[in-house]
Amino acid sequence: MHHEHDGHRCGCGHDHDHGHHHHEGCGCAHEHPHHHGRHDGALTPAMEDFLHLLSHHKYLPMARFLVESSKEEDFCSVALAPVFLRSPDEDLASVKMTASLLLDLEEMSYLTLDYDYPLDNYSYEEYKKSELFAYFCRTVEEAGHREGFLGDTPVLELGSIALVEK
């Protein structure tokens, strides 16, 4: 199990100490560097299942794992996004499959993935206490000790998935 760090720097120059809000146009929120459309417009059973779940709630929690730097203020690397957990002990392979499905559904305009609007009355407890995030924190901590490695601060950025009204 390993993380793919794409070295994506957001360079938005905002002070990330205050509640960690990214602003439109900083290049963080809506770029999916390694994503190329793999769908032909037809929904897979997995997509239909997810849309069915989302239609009952209208909004669902989501997060992404970022690596920031205590040494360089504008360093920001997206390690894993979007992260939607079905359970706190879900594994990386399963989370990556869901991420790919969510990016496809966003591209097909069925839903939106937004890191500017976390759910107000939701604790995100299963994300904060998930095995995956704990593993991610350990990985970042180990990498942070290496010479020349800027990313040393794991960040859990909270967001939401919203159904697009068709």
C-alpha cells in the first residue's frame, strides 16, 4: 500500500492556518491531474448505487488528504482525493475505486465535489479516526524526516458531495 504523491502545488499563497479554506482559482479544489474520462456516458451498477444513496441524502461527506509544509507556506500536495469512506476501516484500494467513480460522476454532471463547503452539522468522525488517515499521517511523518522533503504536515480537508438536480 503506497500513496501516489503527484507533487501538485497549489501555490495559492493563502495563509492555511485559518480553518484551511482554499479559494476559487487557487488551483487546488477542482483539478484532477491524473484523471481521464473512462466512461461512455452509461452508468455502471456501482455508479447507480452511489447516486441512489446520494439521492436519499442530497449531500454526503467527503474529504481529501493533503500534505503541507511547515517550512514552505505555499506548499500543498494532494495525496488522495476525493475520499469517501463507507466505513472507518475501509482500505486504500476500495477508497481509490470510489474516488475514480466519483470523478467520473462529476465529469458526467451527476454530482459536485466541493471542498469549500463541508457539511455544517456533521462531525466527520469516521474520517478523523479512520485507519487510512492514521496510515497517511504515519507515512507523511516518516517522509518528513527525509532531507529535502518539504511535505511534513498531514491535513484532512473536509468537503461535501452534492447531487446535481437534473
